[in-house]
Amino acid sequence: CSDGMGQPPRDLSQLLPQGVRALRDPRHATTVLIGLAKKRQAANALSILGYMKSNKLETNFYHFNSAISACEKSCQWGQGLHLLDVMKEGAVSLTVVTYGAAICACEKG
């Protein structure tokens, strides 16, 4: 488990060489979030997810699962559980994978 800090959030343009417009493609957004989860960069994953939601871009369970996974790997279990609430409020389907990622986050927290 990392120290939970990971990399500090950066300007989204630094995280997305193709620009934030690339997040309009849900598959590309998923790929970016998975990459951040692998790098234990929960803060950056949450920044991207927040940007997507505030700009009314499509967010789905793949995006949230990846962000929850980033929280798990960064020992940010509280943030991971918060994302479950955000999913419920936004009527995003919670899957077995979603709950599994949240459970893993709590185990490591």
C-alpha cells in the first residue's frame, strides 16, 4: 500500500496530452482512468472523474470502477466509498466489480 498521497493533482492538460476533449470518448476516458489506477494516482483519477461530471460528459460504471480502484491502490478507502454514494445518486449501475473494488479499498485502508 502506498502512503496514500500518490502524485498531487495536476493540470488536466498535463494528464491528457490529447486534451480534455479526449474525455468525450468514454472508452478513452476509461483507459486514462485505468492507467491512473495502475500508477496509484487517486487524486488525478478523482480530478478527471470530477471534470467529466461537472462538464456533463458521460460517466459510467467503468469510469467509477477505475476511480475506486485508484482509491484502493492509494489507500484512499474513504474516497472509494464516497464514490459508491455518488454512483447511487447519479443512477450509475453498481456492479459486482464495483463492490469488489470498494471492499478491497476497505481491506487495505
